[in-house]
Amino acid sequence: MKKIQITLLLTCFIFIFACSHYDSLEKNGKVSDSNKKSHNSGQDCMSCHGKEMSEAANEAWWNVAGTVYNSNGGLNTNARIELWSLPNAKGIKILSLNVDRNANFYTEKVVNFNGGCYPVAISGSDTMYMSSKFNGTGCNSCHNDVTTSRIFVK
């Protein structure tokens, strides 16, 4: 009987800890903004910030991350990325992230990718829509100028 009680107690403890960690990320999770500066623009952010046991992932585990460029191929530090539930910025806006001073965007906040979402890159009056669903990988893992063109907005 004591084994069952201990097992139930441990299960409850783990559940409470997991929920409190989720709540903490929602309230205090790191996000990019125009006043911050990051590093490694253009590299696959998730190769470090999404890799188990890496030093970078211990510092911050990104759920969405990437880099935005301008039409001349330079870094676009005046952009933002939005995730929508339907194509062409329709439906519900799931998330909005400003790029930082190195044109990177990132968040460790929990994002519900259930069913996918549709990214939009915005800079001034220029808007670029991704027509295919995004299911939560590092954007630069595909938008690396080899597999797929980089994320460009004027």
C-alpha cells in the first residue's frame, strides 16, 4: 500500500512541477525584442537552442527562432514575425515577435503548433506570407539560402 501512495505522491509532484514550469515560461519566457542583441545571425538557432544537454539549450530552449533579411541581403532589424492559425494572416494571431538588433527572432514561450500555423514576416509596409504550414522547427534550418531562400522583407 505504501508503494502505491509513494508512487501517487511522486506523480503528483512531477505534474505540479511540470505545470509550474509551463506557467513560468508563459509569464517570464525569453523573447526577442528590438532592444536586445543576440548572436549567430543566419545560423540554425535550434542546432544549439533546441539540442538536449547543450549549454545554449540550458540557457534558453527556443520554440520558434530565425533571422530576417532585407531585399539587399543584409540583416533586417526593423521586422517582426507573426504566426497565424490560417494562411495570409487570417484566423487567430498565435504569436508576434519583433526581431532583435541582430535581426534574430526567438521565444522560449510555449507555442501551440497543434495543426500547424502560418508565418508572416512584416517590415514597414512589406509583408511576406508563408503559404505552407509551420509545425515548430528552427526557421533557419530550412530558410538557409540552400534548401529554401532566406526570410526576406524590405
